Amino acid sequence: MDRKSWIIVTLCVALMGVNWHYMQENQKLAQTEAARKKQEEIAKKPAETPTAPTVAAPANSATSAVPAAPVTAALPEETHSLKVGTVTFELTSKGGGIARAILAGTDQVTLNKNGAEAIGALRREASGMDATSYKLTAKSDKGATFEGTTAEGIVVTKAYSLSEGAEGDEHLIDLKITLKNTGTAQHRSEEYYLYAGAASALKHDEGRYDGFFWNNAGDTDHELSNYFGKGVFSDAPDEYRHSFNALRYAGVMSRFYTHIITRMAEKDASGKLWADRRKLAQPLDAANAGKAEIEDFAYDAVMGLPVVDLAPGATVTESYQIYLGPKEYDRLSKIGHQRSYAMFYGYFKIVSIALSKVMRWMHNISGSWGLAVILLTIFVRLCLWPIHAKSTMTMKRMGLLGPLMKELQVKYKDNPQQQQMETMKLYKEYGVNPLGGCLPLFLQFPIFIGLYSVLEVAAELRGQSFWWVRDLAAADTQGYFMGFPVNPLPIIMGLTMVAQMKLTPQPATVDKTQQRIFMLMPLFFLWISYDFAAALALYWSTQNIFSVFQTWVMKLYMPEPKLEKAALKPAAKAAPAQSSFFNAGGDQKDKKKGPKPPRLGG
């Protein structure tokens, strides 16, 4: 094999090894199914007492543990609910914030379910809790106000109201915090923090999408759950702490949902961000109950307020907006303030945004997200049709060069360098560009990665059914065979990929080893994409079927290429000899040499 073949084989083996590891993990989960059922039966016995706590201390360090609530003058908890559209905000006087947000409709999700305290709680320490006792002083259908006094004599007033106007949204709520110094001394502090809530995955296998993020003067970045993992040469960090010059918003996120606290002000101000993770006492999936090796976490974050500097009797007010809802680019872009930057599509963000807009447009036309994915696929393939047609013709012409290529390989088998030179000369002689067949692959790669990024985190697809698929955002598992999930769409994808490869002409330079590798590619891609979201498998299957149809149409209506040499450019004609008659200087050769006549006048 040549160097290219060895590189391909090595890459395939490495990726197959990684996926083999995950397959082993899945088999372990299947083997423990019987043990799980037995543990559930034991848990149902009346002798057992149910486990009350839902959140445990952090796994790594006591410094990130949520401390017990301080002993203060106990006030009865007061609650109030604000309902708009499909969202219900449940407010509480404990922490003076949003205890949870209940999303109805197709979401059916409760946000901040595993929160350490209410969203909007005002902490004096990033890793602490709001120690102020609040009282509900006003309430209505559109808002509520809480008021409390800190141990330092600072009266804290929190006014929540539903967002209205052109940039309003049912998932958006306004918050105004007013701090008044009732003491007799100057009060200055940089340690005021707003709790953004806790994000946790809906299922155990979605935990890798959890994390936190921030926007510093328009530069948005994030950290995922692997930030708290142990490195090769370092221990797992206990927390994240950082100061920013212009902290505009911060929050936490899961795969499909996010919490965003945005500072609403004309001028930017400095702020701090703190985040950590807490191990949940109960697993997210009931099937994992009693499995010590399964760990689920909640991810907390707080956003620091600008520096508070209050003279006795002085007051300062800060305005914020809290978004608690799905990660939808269209929705986040409408509410503005750069919140759409928090989608984090990756390197091909521009492609992802464009495809997201086209897919939403297709949905508005068809009324189905499954049809929208199919129409989007056809749209992309139609845009690439001219390039694909040219690539196919190039590969067919390269196939016609096969006998000539083999003659060169035999003739220069002992001189690879000369063989390469003669091969390139042959390409030039017949006007064949060997890179022409690779162009569609280069164009399709960013499109595939961009669409993958969209479909993996598209909250619009969650819970949407299509044909036999119950949820386009999850694998289309229809059952289990010997403990192995049966997913029809990836299987269809693999079969259509084989059909596509059978109809695609192979270059003349492909040897038997490379042909075997190509034949294994459908099986390899089936392996790595078997648990992908159904929407992604639907996209891939559709584009394979369309590619087969495209090849069939081209075979019927496009003439087969002929092996003809490229027309050479005519050589430049030599300029005709110029007559001495038109030569200003005359023909010097015809001039007779001799004495020149003397000039008159001396």
C-alpha cells in the first residue's frame, strides 16, 4: 500500500477503536438491565424509606459545596406565579427569585429543577447562598416585587415583570434590582452576584452538552462539562472563576435549553463569573438507579454585578433580563442583545445559521419538521448539482485513462518519480483534472458539519414526530434485538450509501486495497452514526437517495465522455521579416563602407 492507504487505514482503525469502547459501555448497560429490575422491586418494598434529597454536595471539593442556609429570622415562604403563553414562572420569597420555569407545549420541561436556590438570588459570595429574608410586597398578573434587608443594612428590592415590546418573548422576564444603603457608613463591594440557576441534562447520555457561557464586550465563549474532567497532566478543577472588563451576559445551558442573564445598560461594566458543578443524588434516568458508576451533575453559574459604591442613604438600580427557554437561533436573534451568539455552532457557524434559517422556512411551508429536513436536503443537493455533474464527468474520464495509467505503472515501476511526472503529463494531454472529482466532497463537508451542529442542538426538533420516528432529536429506536437497539434510519442510510458507491465511477488510480477500504466505509459510518439524532440520519439517507436518482438521471440524459486529447493551443506565428524599405534606418548590411564626403561649410 502507498502512504495514502496507510493513513486511511490508521485513521479508520483509530476511530473504530473509539467507537468499540462506547459499544462496550452500551453492552455493559444492557447486561445490568436484570439487576436494575431487581433493584426496582426491592425499592418498592414498604420497609424502604424514599430518598428525599435530590442534590448532593459537589464531587470534587468542599469549596464548591452549597452551604446550608444561614440562621435568620424565619419568614413564611410566599409564592406567586406568572403565566404567559406556554411558560409559567414560579416565584418564591426564598431567595427572592424564580424557583423554576415550567415550559408546556411541546417542551414539557421544568427548568432549574435541580437548582441550589431561586434564579435571581443575590449572593454576597459566589459559592454561597442568598442569606436575605424577602417578603412579597406586590404582585399582579404581570409582575411581582420582593424586598429584604441584608445584615449590612442594605435594603434589596427585586421587581420582576413580564417582558413586552418588539423584543419581548414568553420566555423572557425583566428584573430590576435596587440597593439602598440605610446605614451610616459608606458601603462599597465588588462581591454581589446574581444566581443564573442550574442546568442539567434531560437524559444521562446528553450530559456532554451541559456547560456555562459568557459574553464579554461581544466576544462570546463557553465551557462544556468536560471542563471539570480530569486531564492527563492535571486534576479536575473544582470551579471556574474569572473577571471580565465588559460582562454583558452569562448563563448555563444543556443540550436544548439555556438560562441567560443579560445586563440591560447603555454602557458596559466589569463583572465576574463563577461556575461549578454538583453531583446529583438521584440519577437523571430511572433505569440508572442504584448504579454507582453512573454520575449525573447540575451546573451552576453566577454573574457578578458592577462595583456597588453607596453613600449613606444612596440608592443604585441595575436592570437585567432573564431568558429561560429553548436554544432556538430564530428566537434568540429576535430578542437581540447578542443572545443568538450563545448557540455555539462551531467553526462553520455561518453555514449553520444559513441552514437553520432555510430549514425554518421549509417548515413554514410544509408544516412538518421532518419534511423540512427532507426539503432542506433536496435544496442543498440541487445547489450542488452542477458541481456534482462536472465531478462525475471528470471521474468517468479518469476511468477511461485506466489502461494508459496501467501501462505507465508497468513501464516506470522502478522509477516512481518519473511515473508521477508521466501521469501528470497524461492528465494534461487529455485535459483531465484529477482534483475535479474531490470538489463536491470539499463543499459537502462544511455543509454536513454545519447541519450536524444545527440538528444536534435544535430544540425545534425535540418531541417532533415524523413517520415512525417519535422524536427527531433522538435516535429512532423501534425496539431491541438481543439487547441491541434497532434504529431503522441509520440502517437505511448505510444501504443507500452502498447503492451510491456502486453507481459512482471509481478513479483509475484506486487499487484493490483502497477499493476494500471504500467498501468498508458504509459499515464504518453506520457504526459511528448509529445513535445519531433521527433528523441527521434522515438528512443523510435523503441525500444518498437523491444522489442515486441524480446519477441515474445523468446516465440517461448526459452523453458518455470520450477519451480525446485536449486541443493544444496553436504556436505563436513568427513575425514576418520586415523589409528594409520600411526600415527607418535602412538595411545596414547593404550600405557600402568607404570615405564619407566632407560636409559643406567646414
